[in-house]
Amino acid sequence: MTSLRSAEWFDRDDELGLQNRAVLRVVGWDPDLARGKPIIGIANSWSELNNCNLGLRAIADAVKRGVIAAGGVPLEFNTISLGEELMKPSAMLYRNLMAMELEETLRAYPIDGVVLLCGCDKTTPAQLMGAASANLPAIQLNAGPKATGRWRGQEVGSGTSLWKYWDEYRAGRIGDEDWRALEAAYAGGAGTCNTMGTASTMAAISEALGMMLPGASSIEAHPLRGQAASRRIAVAEATGRQIVELVRRDIRPRQIMTRAAFENALRVHAAIGGSTNAVIHLIAIAGRLRMPLALDDFDALSRATPTLLNLQPSGDRLMPDFDAAGGLPALMNEIRDLLHLDALTVTGRSLGENIAGAANRDPNVIRPRAHPLQADGALAVLRGNLAPRGAILRTTTASPHLQQHRGPALVFEDYADLLARIDSPDLPVTPETVLVLRNAGAVGVPGLPEWGSIPIPKKLLAQGVRDVVRISDSRMSGTSYGTVVLHVAPESAVGGPLALVRDGDLIELDVPARSLNVLVDEDELARRRAVWRPPGSPHRRGYPRLYQQHVLQPDEGCDFDFLRPQSDEELAFVPPVVGRS
Ligand code: FES
């Protein structure tokens, strides 16, 4: 083992050594017992404000047992927790804050390696971004998907079922009593969404990147009954043992999260019908590593990878089915010829070794290559005069008849305008209308909330319409569906072309051609651009102000400009540990 970083704090003969060892005694470790052992931080995003991560408190205890068994000293610390459902205007606003907090905590304390306990959507990428920047040995472990509730005899898929039943409720097809009963079934229990939303997607991507133990991402959450809970406890103990091994071998995130690992993650994203949010997160993580990763990489690998996973919202099954079918190792084994099998992982072995022999136990869930859910991947990157720096759409959840569509725009100036008018009986909308929402991006709100899956207007619901083309500079929940174009860049609040669209302009979407255009001539757009003024912001201070001043656009991952290293020297810089506090 190389010399431990924590020795700078504890193995010294001066007054600081005494002071630091006294701290160890207070937190429960005799310095003589801890001497020479790696200090393993356990970064826990457990919080009672975040139902998805609630099981992580018990998981941390299991990780500690594993660390101690392997000869390490576990020290648990809390981080901020980003709960998608309660946090407003959007957990995405705080992803960069959580990443910064983790990076700085790892740097500032005597930590030799870290276990990253994540769960709800943004907690996973935030930890990977922070770990990439700090570059201490790290393993991630997620909370796991929650138990599945049943309503009217049907399994309830997180998010996906809610959006569907909400439309039915608004259309008058679900009564108040049933609507209230849905609430109890929807709760499920502690754990993340049981669909292929962003949490499931990012956990799978962490595993595909090599940052999580094989098979861990899909195991059901703790606390639960029986086999599933005990398997999550077991993988938590294994994670605790393995982080000590990673410190001993000095294997760090930058050796694992290589370009090959990112390409594996993009392939997996396509094959699982992953959340659109993952595109932003993967680019952000890569940016921390000075790794070139562009929207076009997603499109190219998505075109060349089949969608195999039959899971909501792309398919009809849920995460427990995926886990029972063999989870990510089985899925990756189906596409092993498309993967970089020699990529190093946190097991200390290659990806190919990790997935060798992983059996697909349910071909209805993990479709074999000969019978994919869709012949190509789930993601399309669109460009055109409406999105010069790109926009994205999940093809597996878009209506086939709308993927080549031309229709008149109906523009909502912002989210308040949308809420005020969307269900008006006078709304001038038809099934051909293209709904446009602007000023809903990273700078505009700020924080890029999940407003992009614009509700279908009541007027259309009453006609039996369940999907229309929707376009915004916003995001949508990974659990959502529909012909929804997202992340239009540059966003309207910084002068992107979405700001210039007017009611009645014809918009043309052509997914096979990967194009998105407003059919207005350039001279007219130039006239509109000349009189456009940026919307003001009420934020004069604090984190939202910092965010608006420094956030990058979605094609650059919405990280802060000052968090992406601009040179190899910046990437390699490690602040020294010196002197008194
Ligand atoms: Fe937390 Fe879906 S709301 S994982």
C-alpha cells in the first residue's frame, strides 16, 4: 500500500498530531487500533427530507461492518440530500452544490477512500462529479428501487403511472375516491423510483462506468422484507470491504472513468432506454475529467445499440423484474460485443470479467438481441435552426406518428403562463399543434426543472388525444413519456432561437433526420432577434445568483464553468495539507 493520506493528520509528533488523535478518540477509535489503517469516509445522503434515500442509514452500518472486516476505519458523514419530489424549484439546481460539497469535504478531511451512498436522481451524478474531481479511491452504492404498490389490481410504476392517471383524472375518467387510494399505493416505501427514471438510469450508469459493484444497482431497497433486503445488506458489506482493497491498491476514479468506460455507459444508456437527464449528467462528469464527450457521441452510439430492456416508461415492466432477470450484468452480457470489456472497475477486475457468465433469466424483461424492444437505442439528438447546439428526445417513449411532424406553434412564455392557460377551454390547440415552453432552462429559472413534459391540454384529453409534440429548454422526469423535445440549446433566456418563436410559426420535427426547425426565414428571425431582450432575474444574491452566472448549457452538462478544469495541470492539482486550522 502507498503511504496513507490520513497519515498527514495522525502520524505526526507535534501538537497537531496529538490534537487530531484526540479527535479520533472522541469519535470512537483508539489511535493505536487505527494506526496504519485507511480512513474510509462514508458519504451518506440519507435524509428525512428525501424518501428515496431513507434506507441508506441502515446501509451505512453494513458498509461500516465491511470496512472494519477488511481492516479499515469507517467514518460516516452526511451530505446534503437532493430529494426530487420535495425540493423546489428543482433538485437539479443543487446538483452542482452537492458535488462541490462532497469534493471539498473529501479534500479537507483525512480521508483515504470513500463510499458514496446515493439514491434519488441527482445524488448519483453529484457524487460522481465530486469524486471525479477529488480523485480519491471511491465506490458508489445506491439506495435501490422501492417496493411496488398495487392499485386497481395493477402495479404502480413510479412517475409513469402517476402521469398517466393524472391525465385520466383530468379527463374525468378517475373519481376522487380512486384518486386518493392511488396515493397510498403510490408511496411504495423507502427507495428510488421503480421505473427506468433518472435514479435507476444513473445507478445503472454508475455500474456501467465501473464505479459500483456488479449487480448492485437493481437490488431492491432497504428496509424491506426478506431476500431483497438481505441482498442489499450483503452488497453494502461487500462495498465496505472492497473500498479498503481499492485504497490498498491505490485505484482511483480517473483510472476507472476512462473514455472506454464512458462509451460503455452510453451503450448501456441506449440499451436500457435510459432517462434523458443522464445525458446532461454524463457530460458533466466527463467535463470534470477533461474528457471530450459530446451530444453527437450519444447519438452515434444510440443508433448502433439496440434497446433491450422492457421497463417502464419504454416498456411495461418494473425494476424488481429487471433485478430478477439478472440486472445489469445480464443486460451487459447481451451486448458484450459492443462494450469495452477490458475497462477497469471497482472490483479491481475488468468489466468483461465482472459480467462473464451473467445469465439472462427472463427474456421478456431483458430482450435477446434477436428480439429487441427497438432496433436502435432510445435517444435521438436533434439539431436545426431551433436548436443550434442540440436538443434531445427519447424515441422509445415518443409516439411513432409524431416523430415526423409539422405543426403550428403555441408558445407559453414561461411556466406560470403554461399553468394559467393549459386547461383553458379557449386554448387554440389541435392535435397538430406544437406546444412550446420557453424560459424554463438552466439560467432562466434557474435550475432547469422537469417542466418539459407539458401536460396535454384538457381540451385535447377530452377528444381522446394523449400525445402532441412538445418542445422546451427544460428537462423532463426520466419516468415521463411522449413526443417531448428537451434541453433545447442555447436556452431562450440567453437568447437561443426558442426565444424568437411566435404563435402560429410552423415547426418541423424529423426524428429520423435528427432535425428540428422553425420554418421562418432568416431575415424575419433576425428582425425578431434585434428586438429581443433577456428576461430579468429576481435573484440578486446567494446560490441561485452564483448558479445563473456560472452554469453551462445542457450540451456542456450544466456544470459550473469554474468546476471544469481548463488544463491538465488544473486537473492534476492537489491542494497541500499544512499546519493549524
Ligand atoms: Fe427519488 Fe424518483 S423521486 S428516485
